[in-house]
Amino acid sequence: MHIYRSEGSDVAALSGVDITVRPGEVVGLLGPSGSGKSTLLALLAGLFQPSAGKVFVGDRDLAALTESELNRYQAVDGSLMLQGARRNLVPYLTIRGNVDFARQHAAKLGDEVPTTQEVVDLIGAGEIADRPLSELSQGQLQLGALAVALAPGPGIVLADEPTSALDHAARDRILDTLLDVNRRSGATIVIVTHDPDVAARLPRTVTIRDGRIGGEGRLGQEYAVVTADGFLPLPLHVREGLPPGTLVRLERDGENWRLVPEAGGLPGGGDDVIQ
Ligand code: ADP
Ligand code: MG
């Protein structure tokens, strides 16, 4: 659970989110704007602590790390790509300069980090690595942001909307690179996206809705997930046909289950039903 506290109002950005990402997995986080995706990514990056609940990375409880362990996690193990390429780049440095800067920071913490050239080669950015950022396209800047994220040779890459505002070619290049890094290094990758074409290429997606887990996807196929307490969140497109208060009979049909709405439904649109 995470609550943003500010004067006058508190916003519960996440509640009851229980998600397990296995090492080496590629997971997409989907969901409408404001549903809590960036908040979840920031919690995974250890930028702040949840108001309630725990964030484990491997067997490490992020809240239990010392300051130096957390610094190390953020600089070396868990790379966060913020939404908007430029937020990840020092504006007066080239891509090569930015990668160098990020890797030196990681190297200071005593790790074997890839060389700058290895990172530039990994993303195939040789041609643009030494040009001023002001000359680069949005897609090239995003490639630069990805290079910075990969500079420490991270075990986890957390990418917030890395393909938004890109044309299809640039989008595919970023996604191909992320998938390639996963295959080659086994890094765990979490990608926030609202692009169905991106989601369709991801082995697993998790949809966040109103701060909760709203569904799972596999290569573009959507599934609702039965919660531990037996609830079944309906996907949005199903909800449109089943307004609040609809009485639904659950019928077994061989291997399958059928949802059969009754005419009439509850008076008051189901307002009395415990949420
Ligand atoms: P998403 O990335 O899915 O668009 P966010 O995680 O950014 O969603 O936001 C989830 C909710 O938390 C929204 O209601 C948003 O307005 C609120 N929120 C996000 N950041 C802050 C903040 N710094 N202070 C207060 N509320 C915030
Ligand atoms: Mg966001």
C-alpha cells in the first residue's frame, strides 16, 4: 500500500497490490493513467518506502537495507528509467558521456561493470554516441536513456513508459533491445506501457487498476485473476456489459464456466453490496 500524503489530502496510490516477479522475468505493467504504475516502479526502485506492506527484491527487504546497501542497489542492481528520456540524461553530455558517468558511479561501489564501449555496442548506438543530445531524435534520446540504465550491468531494469511518444520503428528498437538484454544477461525487466502492441510481445503483463491488480496477460491474451479472498476483478470491457448491481449466475459448462446475468439486478445498482 502506498499513500501520498500532502497538505489537505491523502492519495492512496496503491492498496492490496501483491505481485511477484521472478528473477529473469520480463513483465509489463499496464493500466490507465493514474492507476499507480509509476508508484509501483518507484517502490521497486527503492525511491521511497511503502506506507504499508513490504517490497522484497530477491530475499532482500528493501526497507531493511542500510543506506549504503540501498545506494548500491540503486546504482548497480536496480536501474530505474524514468518516464521521459531527458530525465535520465545529463543534458550537456553525449550518450557516451552519460554512460561513462553512470558506469563510473557504479564502478566506485566496487563492481565489475561493462565498459562504456560495451554498453554503446549493446544498444547499437555507435553512430549517435558522440553527438550532442540536442541533435538527437526522441527515439535516439530514449536509446540513450536505455544505455544509461544498462551502464552498471544491472540485475533489474525498471522502465517507465520507455516507448511512449515514439514512432513504431523506434518503439520496436527499444523493446527489442530490452528483450535482448534479458536473453543475454538474464536481467529481470519490468516495463510500464499502455501500448497494446508492446504488451502483445511481453510474456507476462500485469494490469493495475485503481491501485490494485486488475488482471494478467500472456503475450497479449488477457486473464482475470481470482484473488486470495475469492474475488474476481472483471476486466473493463466485461464490466461495461455488467453494470454495478447486476446479478450473475455462475454456471459450469463442462470444462468452462459461464457468467449468466439475470434480468433486473439489485435495486440501487448494488450500492449495498460490500465492496
Ligand atoms: P500511473 O503511473 O499509473 O499513471 P501514478 O503512480 O503516477 O500512476 O499515480 C497513482 C496515483 O497517485 C494517482 O492518483 C496520482 O495522482 C497519485 N500521485 C502520484 N504521485 C503523487 C505525488 N507525488 N503526490 C500525490 N499524489 C501522487
Ligand atoms: Mg506513470
